[in-house]
Amino acid sequence: QMQLVQSGPEVKKPGTSVKVSCKASGFTFGNSVMQWVRQARGQRLEWIGWIVVGSDNPKYAQKFQERVTITRDMSTSTAYMEISSLRSEDTAVYYCATSNYFDRYDSWGQGTLVTVSS
Amino acid sequence: DIVMTQAPDSLAVSLGERATINCKSSQSVLYSSNNKNYLAWYQQKPGQPPKLLIYWASTRESGVPDRFSGSGSGTDFTLTISRLQAEDVAVYFCHQYYVIPQTFGQGTKVEIK
């Protein structure tokens, strides 16, 4: 079955970067779109961006355009989301999810808690 | 950006009774070329990732109990749980995947009365 396994929790200082991984199995990674969203405590889900895996074409929400990089490694069926210049407001659970192009999210990773604190 | 607004924020329903959650989008998510509404519903329990329930506004995901149903078109949508079970206690939220940035409702917390 479709499965996405994310890397473990991170604690980072303001101004630094974090890179979260998402390893896919049970489906054809190259035919998918890997989505990244985040959920701060008590807040609604917020879309960060996606990567069309086959064409290696990322797209970002304007809010994150300057600070986020989404990549993928076809050899390991893994997607990555890196966010730089971290601030306390970036403290959240970060999720990867898989979909087709402009489609629902079929499967989600378990989430990665990123805590930004001095 | 399309703003997704759910109502109510929370509701308490007796076991076996109906729960109804509404979701309104600030712009239509109906694509006229294929007559599909780009709207999904998810269930999220504490400490877990969201789980897909409904997509294209009314198509139930495989394995989802038939007490869950979705309806609506354009800008107004509804998720109905026909006979609430204890395991349905969760937060439910809608999601538009019609345009970028994709956006989500604020969530509706469903509890047992």
C-alpha cells in the first residue's frame, strides 16, 4: 500500500535551516506530485508547495518563495523540503502528501515536528 | 487566494445521530470543462495525519464507511455523517485543489454529546 515515511523531529535555532525528508513506497514515485503542507498548533493546514516528481518541477506558495526548496531523489524515492532563515513562527508539524496533478491527497506522511527556539 | 470557511467550528452530536459540516469557498472550485468540483474532505484524529474521506466533492474514498457523504457544488459544500459512531470523533476539514495556492478550511471538531 501507499506509504510515506518522514524524518524525525527537529529542534532548530532562529536563522538556521531544516531539511525534512519523505520516503515513498507502494506506488510509482515518478508519476506523482509530492505536496508539502504544515500545521501550526491550533491553526489550519497551510500549503507550502509541491514538486512534480517526473519533471522535477517545484512550485511554491508566494509566502515561502524565498525560503523554501523542494527537491526529490528518484534513486531513493524520497522527497525533501528545506526551509531556511527559520523563525519561531515556523514551529509546526510539517507533512508530505502524495497526489496526482491538481488532485486530492491520497496518502500522508506521519508528520515531522519542527521546533524553532533560541 | 481562495478562502475556505467551515461552519460550525465545533459540534456535539449524540451517537447514532446526524452530523453536518459546511464548507464555503470564496470562489467557485467547479471546473466547467470537466464539471468537477476540486474539493476534498479529510478526517484528522489527535496525533495522526489527515485521512482522505471524500474527493471531487462527493466521491467516497475506498474503504471509507458509507455513513460519510459529501455534497454541494461551486462554492458551497457539505460533509454529512449520517449515524455518528464513537470512532468518528475527530477534526474534519475541507480542501480546495482547484488553484495554487491550495487552501484548507479551519477545521470542525466533532464530539459526542
